[in-house]
Amino acid sequence: MELCKQMTSRNPDLDYCAISDRILQILEEDVCRYIDTLPPEDKGTLLKDFDVIVSTIPKGGDDINPISIINMVSIQISILFTRYEITYKAKKRFNRFGLFSQGDSDLYNYIIQNDDWKDHSHFKKILRNYRYGFTFRLYDLVEETDRYSTFQEKNPIFMVFLGFLKLDEIVESYLNNVYFLGLSYKIEIVDGRLMYPIEYLLHDGDHYISYLEGCITKYEHTMILKLKEYYEYVKGNSDYDKKVQYSIDFALFMLLHEDVCGSDKKSDKNLFRSHNIYHLILEAFERRFPELCKLHNLGKAIPVAYREVVEYNNTQLNEEKVMEYLDLVMERFLITWNNFNDAAYKINERVKERQIREPKKVIERFIAPNGIV
């Protein structure tokens, strides 16, 4: 994950090709380790297909964005293991669980019926014009852009990664216009439903689309910039311990990632005054409360001290304990948000005072004792 953070850091002094090569090496080793855990009769075909993927990776150059190469290989890996889950591991599972939504049947048919996804350059050409029924296009991950365009913060960076992000990493990446998409080798339970590897990857892309439409487009970055300043204030303030900081991570995660800034509301920039941000987070908690009470859903984000399961169901959290924590989060958010605004106000006042004094001092320097300039 640290290497992925370097890749998305927008630091022009880093050797991105070297970092990319290291990430691809780690990814290749990890895939081979996973394949080695599978039944012997399945390994041969998987390794053969994976060798084709690796052998067609283009060599890095100044005209290639190394992130797009990592993303393409990750997409191919997710398709490799999606095919395995469907055709080898559980041939009847697709019909029984109906994992792909109806609108994504074209993607299912393509994965099952075609093998040309294994060639890097050829598959990129296919993705350019293929939308697959998802809101988020796979081609957005592999578009051939100048690597230096990613140094501009206005340009979003998409990166597929292996592993899991903590709440603070999700919040920080969103506030910096960076979007990580998870790579999995097997069926995962995500948002309360089963997902194949390719669905798992694209579901994170759909979170970005919701965030784009609910926050970025609607509020023209104004609120995001203020939240970023607030977040940096909280993280850089030694008066706030780890519990307080986690509460803020939790609140902003729910607002930006899960409830997408109250995206069901009409565009109203006044929503993001101090009082209304508080209510947007509160409404996010209210709307997602059922998921927050499920241990295998958003309940995983509730701290252990408040993660008390009910007697009759070890996957259902005690609603009173969850509510107790949400109340504490809202209290901590309100205190830190008000403190942030007070600090920002004091800074602005000092700037205004300096601006008033500065011209006077400049004039005095050019006025002689007798008053003649």
C-alpha cells in the first residue's frame, strides 16, 4: 500500500517507473502464491493464462503512465479469477446467487466467451469503446494519458491496489482527488452482497461516480476544499487523540464514501455551512443505520468497545451501543468543526489587520519628517 501511495503522491521527484516495476513484481508473486493454494487440476490453466498477461505488459517509457499499466494488469487478473470462480470453482454459482446484475450481463458474456482480454494492448482497444453496463468505465483506469498530468491535483488519479484501506486512508485519498479500487482473487461479501473479483473492483469505481455527482460536480469543490482544510487541522492538532481522530475519519467516511454528501438533495451550496454539514453527517447515520448495525457490513467500522452483538444473532450489533457511538462521533465532530472555524476566523482577522497596517507603514517610509514626500 505504501508503494501505491507513492505512485499517487503527485511528487515529480519520484522514480515512478521503478516503483511501478516493484508493484508489478509484488503483484506477480502474490498471484502465483494464491494459485499455488488452489487444487492441482486448476493450477495449470491459471498459470498459463497469467503468463500471457505478464508477457504482454508493455515496457515503460516517458510516454506511458505507469499507473495505467498496473491498472490494466489488475483488471486482467480480476477477470482471470472471475472466470475461475464461474467456470472452474462453482459452475452453478452464477445462476444460484445471480451475482451480476441484469444490466451487466454483457460483461458476464464477454468474460465467459472471449480470451482476448489476456493481451494487454488488444484488450485496451476493446475497453476504449466498451462500457459494460457499469456507470464506471474500465477504460477510465487505463486511458493513455501523460504521466505528468497526474501531478495536477485537479486531475483524478485511479489506482487498483491489493489489500484493504483504513478509513483515514479512504478519506484522505478522496479529499486529494485520488481513488483506490480494490483487487480481489475470489468472491467477496461487499455492501451485504456477494461479488465476483471484477464486480468488486468496479464497485469501488461506482463509489467514485457517486462521489463525483454528489460532492464534486454539485458543489464545485468548495465544500471539499474546506473539508480538506478541516481534516488537516484535526490530524495536525495534538489536542485530539487517536479516538477523536478516528471519530472524524468515521464521520467523513460516511459523508463522502457511503452517503455521498447527501446526494439525494437538490444542489444548495448553503448546505455546507457549519450547521448543515453537521446535519448531513447526522442524516447519513440515520439513512445507513441498519447497515451500521450489521457486523458484516458497515458495523465493521464501529470501534470494538461499542461493537456488542445481540444474544440471538452474532452478526447483529446492539442498536443502543451503536447509537451511543454515533452520538459521541457527532459530539466530537461538532467540537472540532467549531474549533476549526474559530481558528480560521482568528487567522483571517490577523491577516486583515496586517493588510490594514501594511499600507500605512509603506506610506510612512516615503514621507519625510516635514511631511513632504
